[in-house]
Amino acid sequence: MIDHLLWYSSRATGLVSLLLLTTTVVLGALNGGRFSSAGWPRFAVAAVHRNLSLISVAFLAVHVTTAVVDPYAKIGWGDVVVPFGSVYQPLWLGLGAVAGDLFIALIVTSLLRSRIGARVWRAVHWTGYACWPVAVVHGLGIGGADRGSGWVLALDVFCVTAVLVAVGWRVFAVHPDTRVRRGERVAR
């Protein structure tokens, strides 16, 4: 009974983590592209991005803890941070460890942002664009019994589409701040 509860908890918190991280990446891309509107000023987008990131940490911690405590897979705490060393699905679990390590780097540098400077923080923060797809592939590969489930696949497609649209928007967004940083002339 408890083993089933651990498995369901790990799976559920993994899927919720995917949704939260997807939303965080989307909001980060929008904020980086200087998105704002009357209902969503930039400070609000940044605040929701930051708060969802913190909530993601909690769900990710439960996801990892329940996976390690569940006796079925025999995942050790070292497997959580050292990629590709697990006896249980080393590739897929290793990708999860890589995503987790990148996420930890994002968290630590965000907490130390005022001490490490904006340039270092920004360089590390760009790893978020690597962390998210690695986490998605981890989820797709290690999916277990619900891997072929239609609603899980639909959730994955939704998340990938949302991030692609937001990142595409960011790449092509034109804002006076962006033009000034690129050295372009801004019409007034």
C-alpha cells in the first residue's frame, strides 16, 4: 500500500513539477523579452516567475524524495545528483539528475545574485533553457506505466508548445531596451 502511495506521489509531483517549471520558463522568456501589459506589468511577471520557481523547488523535492524512498527502483541519494550511475534506468534517471543539477545551479545563483553580479547570474540563468528540455526528456523516458497515457502525452505536448511559443516570442520581441542594448538607434 505505502509503495503504491510513494509511486503515485512521485509521478504526480513529477508532473506538477513539469507544469510549474514550464510556467516558470514561459514567464522567464516573457520577462526577458520585456513583456508587459496593463494587467501584467513587468514586476508582476517577474514576481510570479520567482514565486513559481520556489514552489517548483518544493514539488521537485517531494518528487525526488518519494522516488528515493520508494523501494521498487532502489534509487540512492547519490543517484539524485550524480548522473548516469543508477542501476535503475541509468539514462533516464541520469537525465533527471542533470536537470536537477542545472536547477540547483539556477537556484543557488539566484539566491546569490546580488553577490555574484548580473553578468554571472545571467550566464548561469541561461542554463534554464537547457534544464527544462532535459527534464522533459527525463519524464518522457522514465514515464513508467503511464508513459503511453493520452493525457500525459497531451500534457507534454502542451508544455513543449507553450515553451516554444514563449521562447519564439522572446527571440523576435522588439523593445526599446533591447534595441539600446544591441546598439541600435531608437526612434523617439
